[in-house]
Amino acid sequence: MEVFDFSKIKSIFLDMDGVLWNGKNPIGNTRDIFTKLDQADIFPVFITNNSTRTPESYQEKMAGFGVKIKPDQVITPAVAASYLFKKNYSKDVRIYVFGSQALKDYLKREGFTLSDEKADIVLVSLDQEMTYQKVATAMHLINEGAIFYATNRDHILASENGWLPGGGVMVSAVETCTQKKPIVIGKPQPYMIEIAMEKFGLDKSEVVAVGDRYDTDIIGGINAGCHTVMVLSGVDTKESVSSFQKQPTLICKDLEEFAEILIRQKNNLDPINRTDKL
């Protein structure tokens, strides 16, 4: 029987929607969960495909649940986009953002020029004020030679009122009319996880990626070479992932259960068998 030892893990890379909360509602007692992570000597990093909030906004939301974090612990597609654009393009690159105001504000704060007339990059993300004109502008700019980026392809997202359309809806609209595939920044691509590991000096063997979605969180962790833990508090179920060849390292009911596992293993109490949890 195969045994997975998490006792050497230094950090967990947490998805947020479906792991920490659904909409405005926390999943479990957030303060207690993070106390347990602290007891296990685990450094939490927050990696989300949602770019409708800034890192500071996520800091405020966590504070509302009684947990103190720093903005630099939050990696969003906006953070990753800034990193990639600075690395791959000149400082005067022009960007058309078909997405939230928070995404626009973050990129402007990072020194980028935003334009809806002439652009070198089109970045498409979740936009709750999506219009025909925004799709048409993105189409025109891409057809004129702008490079098509997307923050993610998530087709749905969780809210306190149930499921809502995700940013993948906007991406699909632009993809349909341009007949071009975007460069995807968010999970399941490994960019955000790799940026976080580089930022905090972590090796992939020291990290566990935790999420509720197989197609983004778990595959993203696998693509980055990390161990993965799927929690059953969001999108996916044991049944929905059972047929996939690449399986999570572990499946847990929720983040609190995994925190308790980490405490036990850090204290050399009981190793966890993967087959016990599936």
C-alpha cells in the first residue's frame, strides 16, 4: 500500500473559491483552520484564477474571517500577467483588458499602458459587464495582430447563490469570432505556481497544491510537478475524478481535514495512505 508523507512540506498553495469560501460564505471555521496550518509550520500561499479582486482585497477578505495575511502571499492572474509581460515585452507594451476593473487597476499600478484603440496584447478575463462591443474590440485588435492572452478558461464559478458563468465564457466568445487560441495564464498552466515557488524560494517537493477543481487546481499542480490535494468542498467529487489517469495525491473532505493530517504527520503520529481517502 502506497504511503504519502507530507511531513517535509513547507507550504501549501491554496485555491480560494470552493476551498476557503463559496461566494461570501466561509467553508468551515477559517481562523481555526489557519491556526492548525500554523501549528503544522505551513506557510500558506493563495493562488486563484479569479482576477476580479486585487491582492489587497483578498487580504481584507481574509481579515474578515480572522486571518492575517500579506498581499504578496496572493498570486492572481493579474500578478502573473504583470510578471510575464514584464519578462517578455518592452516597458511600453500596450494592453487591451477585456475584464474587471480590479484587473485594469492592478496592471495600471504596475506601470502598464492600457488601450482600447491600439494594443499589442489583448487580455481576456471574467467581466461581469460583458458587452458585444467589448467582444468586437478584442476581435478587431487580435485580427490586427495583438497577442491573445486569457487569465483562465473556468466555465463556472461558485457563489453564495450557486454557480455563475466564469471567465471562460468571455474567452470563448473572443476565441469563436477570431478563430484563435489564447495563451492561458491561470491554472491549469503552471505559471502562477512557478512564480510563487520562485518568489518564496520553494522547491516543488516542498509544496502541495490544494484545490476543489480537477481541471484547473489539480492539473495545474501536476503540471508544476507538485503533490496535489483535492478537497470536496467545491466543484468536483470523488466520482467526477475517478476515471482520470492522473489522480490527486490525496482527496479530503475539506481544508480542515487536510490541516489535521499535516499536524499529525508533522508530529510523526500516523502516515496517511492514499487509498484510505479515495
